[in-house]
Amino acid sequence: MMIVNLTMEKVKIINQEKPRDKWTYLAVRDYERNEIIGHWTMVYDEGFEIRLNGSKYFAFFKYERKSNAHCPTSIEGKH
């Protein structure tokens, strides 16, 4: 098992398709060697993605609905 640190250290990723070309990518470091081994980023307010050694990992954030808000409902009109 590998232990990693998700840092706040920005890294530059080239050749990303839109809208990912505007996202902020942060370094993933190996816990023992402290070397950058990948990157991670938030995916809107839904979760985060980690890329390591050519593999992609994604996790949704867990949340509890605390009100009667209609969060999944779309808003109609001009924006």
C-alpha cells in the first residue's frame, strides 16, 4: 500500500481539454520520499480526482441534506 500526501502546492498540467484547462492542479507527494508522483484537483463541488502513475481515481463528497432546499432542481431562465 502506498501512502500519499495531497498538498496545496500548484503544479502546471499541459494539454488539458476544456474546461479542465482552467482548473487548478495540486501536487500529490509520496509520503516517504516526499517526491511529486501525481496531481489532484477538485471537481466542482462534487468531489475530487487524483491522477497517479497513469491511473485516475475519483471520489464523491459525502453530504447530508439539512433543509428543504431543491439543490438537484435546475433553474429555468436566462443566465
